[in-house]
Amino acid sequence: MSLKVPTDALELQTALQLLAQAGRDLPAGVEPGSAQWMQALIDNLCDLSSRDALTGLANRRQFEVTLSREVDRVARSGEPALVLMADIDNFKIVNDNHGHPAGDQVIKSVAATLLECVRPMDTVARFGGEEFMIILPNCPPAFGHVVAERIRAQIERQPVAVAPGHDVSATISIGGAFAPPWVRSSPLIWVERADRQLYRAKTAGRNRVCLEHAEVYQVSAEEKSMLFGLHSSQEIE
């Protein structure tokens, strides 16, 4: 006769294993199974689902949620905001010459440097592979240039230890786009504009920053349609 383990017990055990693998500990001194213990378990799982496993940064899904909120905030407040897209230069060479574990070390090092160079209110996310995104709310153009250049310079001068006694150098290219104030834009349009600036940085030789000039931004036809659609709905109400 086989002993059947309740499904909910298996799911709880799986959740605890996930937290343990991620190095997450539940509060000490709290009785397992209590309401406080279960809430801590849920909170940790929610946070884990929004984080990139390798770097601990926000993952792509969390980035997209945060960016959508920022688009709405800028449309309402008119405050300047900047999105940066950063890509590690020649990353394939690192993997080919030193192996994927070395590549992971470079990604983790770059991620840590990104966090060091921004404010607590900013969002740093791993967008995929060796690509990162940064959301800087309430960010005037002059400040955005300073931050982007600080990130680039800090990564350039910080060697990454990939094996005992062996370091590699890494550089990044950065593209950025400012949100048009008072305009109902979309996350996709904003990211595409930052991506175009990143392409400029790559084709210009890499290891450089290219930001779109906020003062010459042209509102797209799609953004105009969203803006006029918003006004129409407000008039109807």
C-alpha cells in the first residue's frame, strides 16, 4: 500500500526548496505554518518571481510592469524620465575564450556596478542575456548624461576576476531616450527609441553613451492618437 502525500504539502515543499536555492531564509523564531510564517513565505516568493536568478536584479517582466507605471506617471506629471539600455561589448568573445562561467561572472559584475551608480529610486533590470535596462524617474537631461557616463566609465576601469589570478576587462555601450512630458506614450515606443540610441553607440565604436536629445523629440503618430483618444474620452465623461 503506497502512502499518498497531499498535493498542498508537495507544493509547500517545492516553494521552500526554491527559496533555499535562492539563498532566502524565512524569519527565525516564527512558528512554521503560522499566519506570519505563511505571509513571509508568500512575500519571498513574490519577490523571487520578480528577480533575475543570476544577478538579483529586476527581471524583464518586472521591468515591463515598472516601465508601464512610469509611462503613466510622466503623462500625468510632466516630470522628465530616462530609460537607458546597456549592452556588454563583445560578450561572445568572453564566453568563447573563457567559458560560460566566466561570462556569468562578467554579467554579475556589471549588474553590481549598475546598482552602485544609480539612486535607490531607480530600477535596474536584466533585460536578457548581456543586456540591461535602467529606469530613471524624475531625471533631468543633464543628470541623465552624467549618470550614463559614470556607469560606462566605472565598468571600463573595473576588471572582472573570472578565475584565480585571471581578470578580464569589460566595457558597455549605452543608449538612452527621455520620455516626452505630458504625452501618453507606450513602453514599446520608449524602449525602441532607447534601442536606436544603443545601436548608434555600437556602430560608433562601442564603449560609449548615446542619448536622444530630449528637446528635439518628435511625438510619433501613435502617441498623438493615444493623446487625442485620451482627450476624447475625458470630454465624453
